[in-house]
Amino acid sequence: MVYQNQELLYGLLYKAVAQTLAELSQDTKYLGAQIGFFSLLHTWGQDLHYHPHIHTVVLAGGLTKNNQWRNSSKKFFIPVKVLAKKFRGKFLHHIF
């Protein structure tokens, strides 16, 4: 599906990643701040077969609504299971 619709679905990958990170980082349960990040698309896996996925570099904190810097947790920024569930929901929402 992705290979036949690369332009559309790569864009949706980026959109879902950005929305997921922005939404969860602003939640006071995790950080309560606006973060900075950049993402890169990889279209292959370690075995050099087609495997589109996104890598994202995220700052170790962000700005609160009062423009104060807030550091992220030393252990985890946002739990992986939370990120995965939110991303999956957003990506599927954009597809359908």
C-alpha cells in the first residue's frame, strides 16, 4: 500500500508523528510544554529491504505557556506504549 502511494503516505507519516509529539508533550502528565524536534524518513531496514519509517530527534524539554523551560524526565520523555498507541490512532485516522 505504501509503495504504491509513497507521496501521500510518507506525508501522513510525518503528519501523524508531528501531531502525536505535539499533543502528548503539551499534556502536563508528560511534559506540559511545547517541544522542538525534527524527523527523517528512512525507506529501508537493516537488511536493505523496503521498510518506510520515521526517526525523530526531540529536545530534552520544552517551553511552557509562560515561556519557561521545562526539562523532560531523565528516564523517559513519553512512554513508548503511549506514543505507539497515539501514533497508530492518528495515522489510521488520516488514512481512513
